[in-house]
Amino acid sequence: MLLLCAPATFAQKKKAENTRSVQGTVTVADGSLVNGAVVQLKNTKTLQIRSFITKDDGTYHFYDLSPDIDYELKADYQGASSSTKS
């Protein structure tokens, strides 16, 4: 079982325009960090999917996200998938 940890809301950061970012970690049920999991971020309006392969410490990071779009996150690793988070 994979667990996808992300903040409850997407972080806001200031640039020329407002953008959001999301970051977190992927772990297994015993709390171990997962290196090499594929985290997918899906734009629910366009259905475009961005992917990130977790680093050694299980972290992922997506940036420059639109503040006006909803996104869904999920992680896959060795045939296991996390639940989807919005």
C-alpha cells in the first residue's frame, strides 16, 4: 500500500502572476520512504498529466500550477497505487 502525503491545500507563491505548487512524500504502510515512485498530477480541466519520479527521500514537487484549476494526485510503485487526492 502506498501513501501519498501532500498538504491539505496547494501552496500559493507570488510571481508575475499567482501560481500554486504542491509537494510531499510517498511512503509505504510502515512509514518507509519510497524512492522511484511515479507521482502523477492530473489537470481536471484539460486532463493533462504531469509526472515526477520521487527522489531518494521519497519527495516530489510540482510547481507553476494554475490557481484556477483543480488537480488530482496519485502515486504508483511496483504495481501498487495510492488513493487519488484532490
